Amino acid sequence: MSEQQKREEDFSLQALKEGDRAEFAKVVETYSEKIYRLALKMLRNQQDAEDTLQETFIKAYHGFKDFKGHSKISTWLYRIATNEALMFLRQKGEPEISIDKQVQVDDGQTYTPTKIVDWCCLPEEELMSSEAMEYLDRAIEQLSEAMRVTFLLRDLEGLSTRETAEVLDISEAAVKTRLSRARMHLRERLSGYYGDALDSLPIETSHQGQDVLEGS
């Protein structure tokens, strides 16, 4: 565990179980930004994200008395927040997604991207431009809820495969399957975007490079 992770988990669980407001305020201060960021990415609406943040900490405050400490506090909070965000989506008429239901790891289907290009020769400012980041956000929004929440937790929030599995209450193998498919979808979307940019570059600048979104 890194020093930052140690500091983040440096709370008195006994005080939290007893409803100590000062100790709970430390939890809120530590995790508010992360929980809000996750909710905003899931819901794409600031007010809904703020409501999710509030509901997450209300439930956490009252739920600490029953918290057994079998997982990290951060993992537990992410699980509450994810459930709250999915509840908001269901209330808005989104297809119901249960994170409590195990997903089949191998359903016999394979996903093959229709267009993957090499964008290594693009300037860094092109790769990391605000327009490119907005395109990535839109691509993430187009993922299924199951793939999107897995990608957000694992790749954007930096949770480990094990922690992501705990949050979603699925197997680590299922996390890896969802994540692999999410990354493949995003690579295809981004290939379409960067492919257009590559078409505008001189031919002699093109050279072999590495794909992105290939994380372990």
C-alpha cells in the first residue's frame, strides 16, 4: 500500500462506528472529490452527481455502525456511490443494471474492432487536446453501463482489479472481461477520431508505433 493510500485509510473505525462527526468529516474531506468525479462520469449531470455525493455520505454515516472492515473504507464508499448512481439512472428510465449479479465471463462472443489505426505520429498537443478529451468523454458515455462503470473504476479512478471486483460484487475475471471490451470499444472510437487527424498529416511523417488503451 502506498503512503497516500495509508493516509487515506488512516481513520478511527471505532470513532466512525460511534458516529464521531469530526472523524466522519475527515472521511468526507478525503473522498468527496473522488466520489463526485465518479458520479459525474456515470450520470453526466452535475446536479445528479451532487445528489449522489450527498446520498453516499448520508448512507455511509448511518452505515458505519454495521461496517465490518472487511474491505477498505474507500472501496465501501465507491460501492455505495455506484449503487446510488445506478439508481438515478434507473429513475431516469435507463435500462436496469445490477452490479450485484455475476456476469458471465465468456459468453461465446468476441468483439472485433472495425477500425484500429496507429496515431503515434500525432503531436502530443493533438493527442491531449481539450477536443480529444471531450471526444473520449463522449466515447465513454456510449459504453454500456456495465462496461462504463468498470472502466471508470479501474482505469480512471485507479482501483485495482480486486477492488473493482469488490465494488461491483463480481469476479475479478468478470472485471477483466468487461474492461477488455470497454478498452476495445474506446480504441475503435478513438481510432476514428485520430484517423481523421492523421489524414491531414504529410505521408512521410507516418511511422510504426504502439496502440493506446492496452493497459494490463
